[in-house]
Amino acid sequence: VLFHVSLYSTIISNVKIAPGAVVCVESEIRGEVTIGPRTVVHPKARILAEAGPIIIGEGNLIEEQAVIINSYPENITPDTEDILPKTMTIGTNNVFEVGCITQAMKIGDNNVIESKAEVGRNVILTSGCIIGAFCQVNTCEVIPENTVIYGSGCMRRVQTERPQPQTLQLDFLMKILPNYHHLKKTMKGTSTPAKN
């Protein structure tokens, strides 16, 4: 496993959920996390902002038991060293499938991290990439656009087009999940001008 979760950590949660996002109460969200509109967070998904904020853009799908964690680098604990928080940024239309673990500090748009895949902290995922099921990418590198990493050997190739956004699946989940799960409250809309 690529991360260590402290059972005794005292992280104060400051979660901002944009209107239009669907975030199930059974998900675990800790630390300073911002979730964009039309993003769906399934029950049992975990979003852990331990070493700094996590900003999740619009239209992302975060499935059951997926873990997105902004953790401290190995061998560093916040108690022993004075570390400035670093923000983890996730773009739009990404899919985090069941049981994946993501620590990448920067993720672009239209990426798919498949079931049980692991992406390390020093990886920058550009856009249109697919990290295949059970693949582990824990190198210090920028993954070029439209790269597919697949198979038991984590082979690589470049596809001609980026993956299609999961618009229909998001629409379906946004309708169905509220029927069967309690949702976390979203922020009040600030788009209406204040009356004088």
C-alpha cells in the first residue's frame, strides 16, 4: 500500500461541496476538501486531505472504496518537520474506479484510474490517460496525454483519442443515489446577487 493513515490524526474537516454534486454520507472525507459540481462520490469512497487541501473539479466519478489521499511524503511526519501544505488538484471528468488508490498531486481531465490501480504521489497525470486495473505507477514522472498503462507488466501505449466522459453514467447516478443513500449537504448557491 502506498500510504499510511494515522488512526490518531486530528484533522479538522473543512469540506465544501458545490451545488449539483452528489456525495453520499457513507463516504469518508477528511481535511480541507473542495468538491466541484456534478461530481459523484459513492458510499465507502475515501478522500483524505492530510498534508494539504484537495480540490476536485467538475464531473468526476469516485466509486466505492476508491481512496484519494494527499499524504505526507515517506519518512516525513508533520510532528517532526515544519512542512508547508501542498494542494492536490484534480481536473474534470475523471473516473476513479472501485478500490483504486491515488496520491498524484496533479491530475488533469478525462482520466480513468481503473479498479485496484495505484498512482503514487510523484506522478503527474496529464489528460486522457487510463491506468489499467491492478497497475501500479509509483515513479517520479509526468504521464503524457492519452497514455494507456495496462496489463500485468504495466505496458504503455498512446491512444489516438481520450476516453469519453461518463456523462450518462453521472446523470443516472445523480438520479438514483439520492433514492437509496443519504447525501452530504452542499454549499448554498452564491450565484444570486444580494438584494440592497
